[in-house]
Amino acid sequence: MESLPPSKNIPLAAQLIREGKLVAFPTETVYGLGANALDPYAVAKIFEAKERPSFDPLIVHIADLADVERLTSVRDERIQLLAAEFWPGPLTMVLPKSKVVPDIVTSGLPTVGIRMPNHPMALDLIRQAQRPIAAPSANKFGRVSPTQALHVTKNLPAVDLVLDGGPTTVGIESTIIRMHEDGFEILRHGAVTRKDLERIVPHHASERQAGIVAPGMLKSHYSPNKPLHIFHPSVVEKIKKEKTGLLAFSENETTGFKKVIQLTSDQNLKEYAVNLFAAIHKMEANDEIETILVEPVPEEGIGIAIMDRVRKAAYEHQVP
Ligand code: TXA
Ligand code: MG
């Protein structure tokens, strides 16, 4: 099936959502593959298009705080505090769900992940559709998330419409937290850091319960279509530099590679995060490149989330 070229037609996109169709849309983190969250048949199409296993729940995107009350079954003042500080923005809260949320959205879990994205096009779409929108990242399951509209059209041709809002401004997926009586637990690291959160609610690192809580935490995820390794001198010895693309953080050791993409000009971690996935997409598309090397970053601030994604992208292809 041929997809339409990326569009900026929000009223049409909203109409498609109301009709139970699939619309990919920009958020500040990555592009999402959206459907009416209250329509189980529409949501089923997301799983089909992504080839996503049904045990992996979706995040519900809202544009108005009042929707939290409709979608959840708790009243917790910490939700208001966190929302006031971080929404719209890259924070997903996992909360006990109400009956309004179809089971397919949450993969049968009693909780639902909710976030208000910080992107005018996303917020407009949700408001005009007058429905909360369930949306995972708009990539095939386990692959690299899209940060540009063209990444979506290339990899998910079955989407009914792709809204083009330009490149995303955060570049990696939202921080996911789950609330406990005595604090919160981070299920996936993102641009909102533990320190940011602790300014608003006290943290108690409770033991994570057994089983898949957030499949984004599966060890291998975000896999590119060719081997990706974390840069280390011992790895460089084993690869063919002339067939390798380097994603660089510093300006050291960049000679001899087929292609070098400098992810940041001044070792700025936010800039590195913004550019990381697009650079991986570029290296994937370059036929002259067989191997991707990624220079690691310090694990502080958003660097924790960056290295989480890089390790997952590298997992399947570790040098023995
Ligand atoms: O930034 C983002 O979060 C992007 C944009 C589009 O909003 N979305 C995104 O969705 O990254 P996805 O589906 O690729 O990753 C969402 C993660 C999954 O790993 C899923 O397991 C977890 O959120 N999740 C969703 N609902 C959950 C729940 N009720 N309990 C635990 N984990 C949940
Ligand atoms: Mg994803």
C-alpha cells in the first residue's frame, strides 16, 4: 500500500483518528503512531502495523489535564504536582487505569501510561480529534525510533497519514515512571531525570516487580539493520574502519572512518540526544557502511537515557 507524502493537514488527521485510522504525528521526543485510544479496533491496527507483540502496552497521549481523571482510577495530588512541572513534556506516568481505557491499550495491565506531549501539532491533533490518542513510537517493533516524518514513511508504509512537524527537539523517548505509595520508580530513563523528579516528589527506589513492566527495558531494542558497537579501542581493532560509520561525541579518533557524524559540536548531551537516532537512520541507509560505531557519553543527566538506548542498540551485535 502506497502512503501519502507527509502532510501538515491537522483537521484531516483528526478526522482520520475519529474514523479509527492510523496517523503518525510528531512529538518533542520521537514520532508516534497514533489511533483513537478509546477504540480497540483502531488500537489493534497499531500493533499490526508495528508488528508489535500484544504484551507491550501503549502510552495514551492527552492535551488536557482533565483527561487524567477520565482515564485513571486514582486521585493522587502528586500527579497534579508532576503534571504542573513537566507537562506538556517528556514524562509518562503509569497510573491505575479506569474502565474507559480498553484492555488492548494496556495489554491487559491494570495500569495505563499517560503523557501530554510538548508539540503544538500533537496537542492540536488530540484536541481536534477530541479523543485521547494511543501511540507507541512510529517504528517497526524493536527498531530505531523516528525523529523525522520521512523516517516514518520509509519504515511504516501502511500508515494512513504522517503529519510532518519537522525534526523532533528532544530526540529520545519520554521518561516513564510508576507511582508507589512511598515514591516513584523509573521504568525508562529519558530527558526528565531522576534529579528533576526528586525536586517534586521524594523517591524511594522500590524493587521492580518481576516480569515485563516496560518492554522498552528489554535488553535488546532499538536495533539498527547493521551491527552497532560502542566505540572502544579494542573494537576499532576488529572492524574495517573504511566500512564503518562513526557517531562521534568528541573530536578525537575520527580519522580513517568511511563516514563520521559529529553528534554535538561542544560535547552537549542534549544535542547528542537530539541527533542520535537520525544519525543511526542515516548510517542504516548508507550502503557503503557495514558497521556503526557510537562514541559513549558520560552517564549524567540525559546521558543516562542516551547510554540506555545505545547499549540496547548494541546488544545484538556485541564483539565476542
Ligand atoms: O516519548 C515517548 O514516550 C514516545 C512518544 C511517541 O510519546 N512513545 C514511546 O512509546 O516511546 P513506545 O510504545 O515506543 O514505548 C512506550 C513504553 C513501552 O516500553 C511500554 O511497555 C511502556 O511504555 N508502557 C506503556 N504502558 C505501560 C504500563 N501501563 N506499564 C508499564 N509500562 C508501560
Ligand atoms: Mg518504541
